[in-house]
Amino acid sequence: MPNTAFTPQANDKLFDPLTGQVTEIGRILLRNLSRAVGDLAPIDAPYWVSRSNGVLAAEQNLGALASGYLKIATAFGIATPSSVATIPLADVATLSAGIYTPTLFNVANLSASTAFSCQYLRVGSSVTVSGRVDVDPVAGATLTTLGISLPIASALANANECAGSGVTPTIAGQCAAVFGDVANGRASLQWTSADVTNQPMYFSFTYRVI
């Protein structure tokens, strides 16, 4: 019986460069590797496979899933397949969307304001909000401020951690800035009033959840 125990060298050729065939050294090496599968790669370890493999004892056959996603428990290094078509919100803690009606605060130069339902989308630590409020300034050409509550609470540390804009479509040139109200943990809609009648203002802003 030929001696098949050897140590591969860097210049050993597994394939003949002229014919493309496996060399004798290559056949010995591949045969030895096939015999050592149980030692180098345990058959009872968890493997992801695209089709069923009868040799493996703890395979996860992704090819059997019509659709789905992988839920990974990073603390344990375990990935579990799920065949549900839609990822449950419980498994996506930082991805959510919803509708809320904000609480409004007439901070400066406002006799009245009205809140409407707004929509928001959270991705990771960022939340984007858009919607409408009706505002009724007391005096014209005056700095006016409306406080808007956040759909997801945030301990804002700086005004720039919440930013956006708003506009009144019925009053030419009446635009507003949105920034963070650090002291009260909400958004501030601020503009210089160009009219003293009750008017709608549409806005959008993004802020960080801190």
C-alpha cells in the first residue's frame, strides 16, 4: 500500500497546469481531507446549508424556507431562522412607525393652536415626524414659538439634535424652523409671524432618541 502520510509543501501542485487534472499529490491530499471531516469539521455542529445534507446532524436548511429572516441572539452567537413573511416589531426593537396627536404648547405670541394627527417613523435612534398644526398669532412681525411634543421621548442635550422646517401655504413667505427644546424635551416650531389669522402650518423634523 502506498504511503499516504505526508506534509504538503507550498510548491506542491494539486492540479496539473497543462491538463487541468488532479495530480497524485492532490488525490492523496483530498482523500486524507475527506477521511478527516469528522475531526476538522464536526458533523453535529450547527451549519447553514442551501439544501439538505444527510451527513450533518444539526443542519439548518435555508433552502426549505419559502421566505423569512434570521433572528440572531448576539449574546449566544445563535441565529434562528423564521419562515414568517413579515418581521414582527418585537424582533425589530429600533424599527417602528405610528400615528400620534402631539400636545402643543403656545410658548410665544400665540393665542391658540390646534393639533392634528401626525405620522412618525423610527429607524435606529432617529425619528422623523411630519404633520400639520393650526396656529393663531397674537401680533404680526413678531417672533412666534410653538412647542410640539415628541412621539418617542428623548432627553435632548442640544438644540441641533432635533431639526426640521415648516411652512404656511396660505401666507407668502411664512416659513418656520424646527429645533430641539432641550429644557422641555420637545420640538420648537419658530417663525416670525406674517399674519394674525388662524392658519395651517405643515412641518417635518427629525430628532435623535437619547
